[in-house]
Amino acid sequence: MICLGIESTAHTFGIGIVDDKLPKEKKIIANVKDSVTTKTGGIIPAKAADHHVDVCDAVLRNALAKANLKLEDVDVIAYSQSPGIGHCLRIGAMFARIISLKYNKPLVGVNHCIAHLEIGRLVTEAKDPVLLYLSGANTQVIAYEGKKYRIFGETLDIGIGNFIDTFARELGLGFPGGPMVEKLAKAEVENNPKENKTPHYIELPYCVKGMDVNFGGILTNLKHKIKKMNEAREKAHHTPFTHETLCYSAQETVFAMMVEVAERALAHCDKKELLLGGGVACNKRLQEMCDKMCKARGAKMFVPANEFLIDNAAMIAWLGLLQYKAGDKLKIEDAGIKPYLRTDDIEVTWR
Ligand code: AMP
Ligand code: MG
């Protein structure tokens, strides 16, 4: 069976194709995307939706060419139905309905957060992991218990990626800011051959509330520090902070918070596997911190390749296929969007 998946929850429009006849490591036969990037500023919903409209045909053609297929050969169409930015989700849903009507193919609506977890189970050896899902808008610790993917901890305000991107924007870096912040944080470690070779860490608020986290206070604190740094620079005064120090300190703080709640979730759920997901999980320092924590408690960490960590459509196709085989199918009139649907609202029928 061949499933074509459409991703359009936020900055990325993607088409992925999976074929479940093939062996595990070969099932994904296309994973093509085009993402919004900016030099200044973040994602503006209406502009991101315009971007998706502009690129959707080309992305589809590329994905079909990559898989060497025609739309007639596809058995099921899946699309990201929840959660996400309404403007963006609507483009993917409409594109899915058009293909479904034109080629008479069944439709499946997929939850983007659960898709991150299921693609991780496909492309790694993880069987029943705790997912540390760190992306732009979403920050959740998820695990399977009693027929649902439960949220054991999450952000109480913005997502960790939004935090990093906003902080990066304040420093004058473009979108996405994560890779630049990682680079500058690394420079703080490597360019610091001072006496004891330790990078300079500036204390920031540490915001863990039980199993939940929040980033607003840390962001405000950093904004004040950036303002002070810029004012000192303008007056050619010595500045107590550099870009590198701030990036390093921000990363160390928020990653430590996430590792803490991930560890507690492993303990509470009595699970032995940690799976990383979401674009922020591309960060090598985060991976290193998670790996240390897992080793210390006899657990195993799994990290999919970057193309399956960031938003991608292969994961939508894969979960769509699992759902369809479990009997899930949408009527065309029900194939709308659910921007606010939560991970634990979904009845898991496929495992
Ligand atoms: P997603 O929404 O899952 O595609 O993830 C996008 C987010 O991942 C954006 O906020 C990026 O800034 C962030 N990101 C991408 N690469 C990195 C990285 N190396 N370190 C930290 N964050 C990253
Ligand atoms: Mg995502």
C-alpha cells in the first residue's frame, strides 16, 4: 500500500510518500519540502500560507518524480490536520481534498505531534519510547499509556523553538535561529582557552514547574541583557556579555530544563527509551545532554536523522498509512482542520 502525506502545519510545505511493501529501512520513498525562511522577522501566518500555495505543485511533482510514481499509483492521501497555524493547515487540507476528489483516493487526517513519534519508531529501533518533542511551536514530553499518547509535561507558554527563534531575532539573526544559536554557543566553548577553559555561563531563570516548563521569563531576562549589551556597544564601553556567552547560557539553561522533565517522565512511566523529535532536537548539545542522562539511568537514546526531526511529510504519510490500515478514513466533508487538537485527544487505533 502506498500513502502520500502532506505536511503544512507551519513553516514547511512537504510531500512524503511511503510504501509499506518495502523493508523497514526503505519504506520512505520520497520526502520533499520547501520551507519559509527569513533574514529578519519570524513567520507571518498569511505569508507562510502564500508560500505554501506557491510551492505546492512543484513539491508534489518533485516527490512523485523521486518515488517514480504517478498520483494514480497512490492508495491513500494523508494530511496534517492538527495542530498548527490555521492559515497554513488550510492549504494542506485543501490540497489533500483536491487530489482525493480528482483521483478518487481515500483521505486520512493526521496529528502532527504523534507523527513525530511514529516516524521515530519507524526510522530508529525505539519500540516504546518517551518522546521529547521540541519544535517551533510544540514542546511536549509524550509517552504511550492506556491506548493514548499522553502528555506528561509541556510548555506552559511558548514552544522552545519559538523561544530560541525570538531570542535569535533579538540578536539580529534570521529565521530559523536555532542553527545560528547553536553555532555561537559552540564558539563560546571552543574560543575560550581561558585559565580553566570553561565557557562563561551567565545565570538565567530556570523554569520547571513539576513536569511543565515555561520560557517567557527567560526570554524577558535575555532581552534585557541584549539591550544592555547593545547600549554598551554603542558607547564603546566594555560589555559584560557577548553574543556567544548569551547563546551558550540560553542553550544550557533551557536544555537542562528539558532533560530534567524527560528524565522524570522516564522514571514515572518506567520506560527505558528516549526518542528525540522536532527541529530543536537537531541540536548536538541537546543530544549530548540527553545521551548523558540516559546512560546514567540505563536508558537508551534514539535520534532520527535531521530530515525526520524537523517538520517533514514522510511522517504524515507513515502515520496516515498506519491509521488507514487500522480502519481510519475521513469523509470529504469532514476533511477540515483542527488547529487546537491535542496529542491526548486522539484514540490510538493502530497499536
Ligand atoms: P520544527 O517546527 O519541528 O520544524 O522545528 C523548527 C525549529 O527548530 C525552529 O524553531 C528552529 O530554530 C529549530 N532548530 C532547527 N535546528 C536547530 C538547532 N540546530 N538547534 C536548535 N534549534 C534548532
Ligand atoms: Mg513539528
